[in-house]
Amino acid sequence: MGESVDFQEYLDREMELGEIDLREYSPLVLAYIGDAVFEVVIRTIMVKKSNCPVQKLHKRTSALVKAQAQSQMAERLLPLLTEEEMHIYKRGRNAKSYTKAKNATLIDYRRATGLEALTGYLYLKKDIKRMIDLIHAGIAEE
């Protein structure tokens, strides 16, 4: 079996990625990476909890990653957020996006974008424990 490595540290080292100042990133850029990270986390949970046909995995995953579900999750998480996290969430929620989710209200889409921005922020900050803890708290009631 191969050597276990820290994903982010290895990625940074091998791709020669330097330190970043997260304050310089727009909330939509944070949401861009947060969307992908959130989906990978949810897909990982679904795969590890149930070895079933891909169609079923996709259906279960889609139910949690769609804007409406993320919006509900964001509302449940608000009382748990630190001041810094709330600031990032609100920046994402209030960002002027030129796209809209196909099957979501504007309010749900904006809340989901806030959650994705927060996920992206925590991921890039390398605060994986906090990111996972919040996602776990958010889906615990699903």
C-alpha cells in the first residue's frame, strides 16, 4: 500500500503553489472552489456509506448538493458560525452573480453560494476539520 500524504500539502508542493491571501479572493471565486469541494465531500460520504449503482448514488448526492438543500443547510449552520465565517458566508450570499441555478429560487441560490464560499474559504485556509464539522452538522438533520 502507498504512503499516506496530506492532499493539500502534496498538491501545493508538487504543483509549486505558493501561499495565498484569502482576503484578496472574490466570494465567487471562493464559491467556485467550494462548490467542487462540497460535492467531493458529499460524494465521498455517499460512496463510503453505500456501495450501490451509480444512478442511486447520483440521485442521493444530487439531493444534497442542489441549491435548495444547500440553502436549508446554510440556515441551520448560521448559529454555529464564527464572526469570521459569518462574514465570508454573507460576502458569498450577497455577491452579484450573473448566473442562476436552473431549479432554485434566487434566495436559495444566494444562500447556497454563501455556503459554497464558506466551504471554499475553509478549504483554501486548510481548515479541513472545521469544514467537515460544518458539513456534518448541516447534513445531520437530512
